Amino acid sequence: ARVVHNCSPEWLQIKEAAQKARVTATQEGDEVGEVTCSELLEALELSRCLLLMSYVHGLPLLESSSAFDSKEAAERTAAALGRVLMLDLVIRNEDRLPCRQLRWRGNPANLLLTDKTSSPNIGSFDEAFDTAIKRFRPRVIRAIQKERRASSVDCRLSTHSPGLTSQSSDLSDIIESPRSSDMSLVGSSFSESFHSDSYIVAIDSGVPRRPPIGKRSNDQVMYPKLVELLLNSSSYSSNLLHDITCGKLGSAPPEDTETTDVQGMEATSVIQEFRSGFRAALRDLQGFHIFLLTLHQKLDSLLRQFLSIISKTTSGDFDKEDYTVPESPYTPCLGGASFPFTPTKERMLSDNQADSSDSESQRSAPKTSYSGHRESLDSSSPVSRDGWHGKFYKGNAEPHRSLRLTAKLRDFNKFAKVDAESSKELEQWNEMLKNDAVKLCQDNNFNTGFFEGSDNNSVIDAYELKVRLEHIIDRIALISEAANTEKPSLITSCLFIGGALAARSAYTLQHFGITHILCLCSNEIGQADSQYHDLFEYKNFSIYDNEDSNISSIFEEVCDFIDHVEQTGGRVLVHCFEGKSRSATVVIAYLMLRKNLTLLEAWNSLKRAHRRAQPNDGFARILLDLDRKLHGKVSMEWHQRKPMMKVCPICGKNAGLSSSSLKLHLQKAHKKLSSGSVDSAMTMEIQKALDALKINRGGSVSPTQRQSHSVMDQ
């Protein structure tokens, strides 16, 4: 879909074509055709622009056997569905993919397989997305994009074989501005061009203006669970794919819902492609998130200025409460560039309650978001509490207030037509809108059709776009936070190992049947706050990851705890901060002491399942001594290595030995910058450090700057 202006040659061509069609209809006695053409010509005379949408020739994807009849075709279809799922999560479109987990009714007819496309603008979205990415996230995303893409999702059927050929994709259509008169995305297509002439196209992608409070509350519980388990569980992904394809791909969940694939079932290539497509869309979304935030902030600032104009002009005739926008239950922070949303015990409890009572989850979920994150709201987004944003209105008051606001904006536009001073201020505001928001879109080749109607409606258009952006940005933040997760590694039938991220991934732990958690880093930042004591039984130790730490002092107690869990039929996660040194040492010691393995056997068993395991040199010496004590000799030679410490590019503090530890530090210590998009925060801050280096070329470079530079090089 694209906008055509009345000053363009194409407008005249459309007008001439309509006139010729009317003549033909008259000659053939087609009254309906004649009336239709006359109405179109009348609309062309009265309008400044139109939205031209493509007509898609095709049939519903699920009715096409060619999309599923071979392994290659099924893989490409699954990858495309992973990206479509991400799109629908962001815009909250429940009218395409049927999904019981999200309570989406679905409409498979809105996903077509077509052998031709009539859109002459097929490459414009690719250019728009690439431009936004290059400007807002230059180093992170460019490495991901390896090929040019068209509008969005896969995929192409080869004319020489029934299979589908591979192609990476981006989520450039994640939010097309609502371009029709009712501010909704109707008829927009979502497809990707290949060397052949077959496409999967998503049509009728509607962006709800403001989803009902009950649905938003349910999303707060269901989105994190779905995203986390899709990324971490092959069996869950298979069940989900089976659901959204009505049984064409994936597998149905087992009748015994208590059973889970602790081994993580042998993931087929189709399931892997489905998850890969979802991950690819997630990576692309992180960069586009920054553009949407920037656009939202500009609109927010402009609308505040407009409120000042109204307040001054009307001398208080307008009630300020009419201009409030309720805080979203996804996260209370809307005005700033951060959306902190840390998994909480309450959220998990809300999920458990939602399974038995929808109404109960609707009552509990909003409380979780609002009260659980008041501190982050106070510190990071005063914008969301005053001025344009207001109280958290519940029930039916929300749409009525919104409609009243829109009506009063229209009233002011009418007033400005007869008041010279108001008219002048409105013109000046329209110029600011063009210079800020519209120019931002144009500079990034982002479709500006939303603003290309009459200047009389520009304020309302800006407000309507801002409302949609708020909810879209909230959902992106919710998805990004849920995606910041980790799957624990299975060592024995009852023993898992992981880092702090794995310990926070409560849905994943429950899915794998983990009942107990052994934490070796309870003294470190945020560990006590992120424990789910209502869901798991904890055993906490405070062991520092130093070479001189006496970790052997807890071996017997740890082994007794793990044996107890195994004997009672439970499963246990052993974790430290990174899941690399302390937890690896303890797990190896357990395998040696209770499973009678040598150090070499225990080491090989651990490395096969958990490749990043690397005890520090001091812990390694303890394990060598244990090996000698148990077996009379050392079974392997330990090569000492000194890994480089990761340093926070913002505060200069040591954050750990892995990128995961650096990300976790950013989330805990620098919420404003990292929440919702950790990689973007790292990129922005590293770029600042590089700029500082350029400024100070003649002087010395501080240790912090050196470390920032080394992080970037890596």
C-alpha cells in the first residue's frame, strides 16, 4: 500500500482510467460499474491524496499443498510463520493465526500463497527498514542483514522444484502507519520477494487503536510465557506450530499434560526453522524499536505544545483530564526510552491463576505491572505521569475520555478557522509537525501517509498515531524482556546447569519440571529479588568466583541436596551468575563424588551438554586434588587460561566474563538504557565511548575507554 498525491502524474492516470471505465460501463449498460466510477471520480475531485493498495491473487496458505508437500517447502513456510507470528504479537492482530495459547480466534484466510503480486512498490519497505536500521542501530543490525529483502515475510516456491529456497527476512512491516481514513491497517500486505514468482502474503493486518483493558491484562501474562517457551522449548514450539497451522506442521501436545520433554525432543528441521524465523524477527525488531521510540517522543513533545496552545486560547474551558492517556498495563513507562519489566513472582502466580479463571487474571495482572514497577516509573519516566499522560483509568471510562478528547481537538480546529490568532498558531504547529515527525519519517523512508491528509486533521492524526505507538512500543518491550531468557542445560535426568538468566526463566524451569534451585551467587546484585520462592525450593550459597575461594567446603552439602531432590522425584537447577565457573565446578564435583566419574569423564559429560563451562584456575586445582584423592591419580591435565573480564561501557565496573553477564549488569544497574533493548543500549553507550576517544586523540586513553573499545571490537 502507498499514498498517491493529487499533484502526481499517477493521480491523473487514475482519473483518466476511471473516466474510461465509466464510459465503458455506460456503453455496456453496467449501472453498478457506472455508479462506482462516478463515486471514485467525485472522491478524486474532493481529495488531496489516496491510499493505493495492492490486490493479492492467491489462495489461503493452509489450502495449498505446495507449501507443505516437501521438507524444504515446510521449512520455508515454518520460517515465514515465525516472522508473521512476531508481527502479529507486536501489532496485536488476533485475526490471522489461530492460537489457543494467546486466545486468538484466527482467520487463516488472511495468510495467502500467491504466484504473483501487483504491488509496484515491493522494494520500498526494504529501503525504509534498512535506512532506519542504519541510522539507529548501525553496528548491531548490519551484521545480521546479509541480503536485500522486500516487504517482509518469506517465502518463494521454486519453479524448478516443489521445495522452497532459503532467504533471510526482516520485520520491516512491523508497524506500517495507519494510512486509511479510520486510522487502521486494512489491506496492507506482508510478503517477501524471491527469484521466483510465489509468495506468502499476510493481508488485513489491523492495528487496534487501544486494545481493551482485559485483553491487555491477559497479554501481560500470556506474551512472556509464549515468547520464553518458544525460544527455549522445541516441544512447545512444535505444539504452537501445530496450533497455528491447524495441524499442517508440528505436533499436537501429548494427552498427558504433566509430561514434558526434559531432553528437549529431537527438534525437526521444520521446528528449528520456525524458531529461527521468530528469532530473526526479534533481532530485527530491536533496531526498529529505537526508531519507533524516537517517533513517539517527537509526537509526545509536539502534542504537549499543542495542549499549551489550547490551554492558552481557551482560558481553561477544557478539562485537562480530557487529555489524559491511561497507562498501559504492559508497563507504566511510556514517555521515556526505557521500559523496565522484570519477571516477578506475581506475574508467575497470575499465569497460574489465569489457567483456572480469566477474570482472576484480569484483576491481578494490572496490579502486578503498576505496583511492581512504581520505582522504575518514578525514576525513568516523569513524562508518563503528568501532562499528556494521566491516571490509570479503568473500565469504560477510557474509551469515553479518548473519544471526548478527539472531539475537542476537532472543536479547536473549527475554532481556529474563525479565529485568526488560533489559526496562525495552528499553522505554526503544523510546520513543527512537518519539520520534526514527518521529516523523521521521510529521512528514514518511513511511509508518511498517516500525515498526508488535510492539515485540519493533522493534530488528530498525530494523536491517533501516538496512541497506537504507545501500545506497540509497550508490546515490543514486553516481548524483548521475555526474550531475555536462557534454557538450562541437562546433565543428568534430574540435574540442570545454567546462569542467572536461566534461573530467572521461570516458565522454562516449570516446563522442564524443575522443582529446586541451588544458587551459588545469592550475594550478587539482584539475585535475591529474582527468586520465585512460591514456585521453587531454594538452597542458597554465597561463593565468590575467585581463585582463592574455598568452594570445596560446600561439596558435601551440595551433593546431599541434589541426592535428596533426585530421591523425591524432583529436578534441580544449579546456577551461578554466568553458569560458567562456580556452577560447573559444583556439578563436576557431584558427578565425581556421587556418580563415581573421574575428572576427565565428568568434564567431558559436562562439556557435551554445557559448552561454556570453564572453572577458574583455582577451582580447577581443587578438582584435580579431588580426582587424585578419589582415584589415586589425575585423569586429565588442566591448561590454565585467563579470560578477559567484561567491563561495563557505562560505569566502567567489571561485569563478569561473558556477554550474558554484561547484559545482566546493564539491566540491573542501568535500567533506563537497557530494559527492553539491551543490545541497543550497549551500542549507544559504546558509540559514546568511541566518540570520546575521537575527541581526545591527542591525550591519553583511560582504562575504561580502552575496555569500551575492546568490547566494541569483540
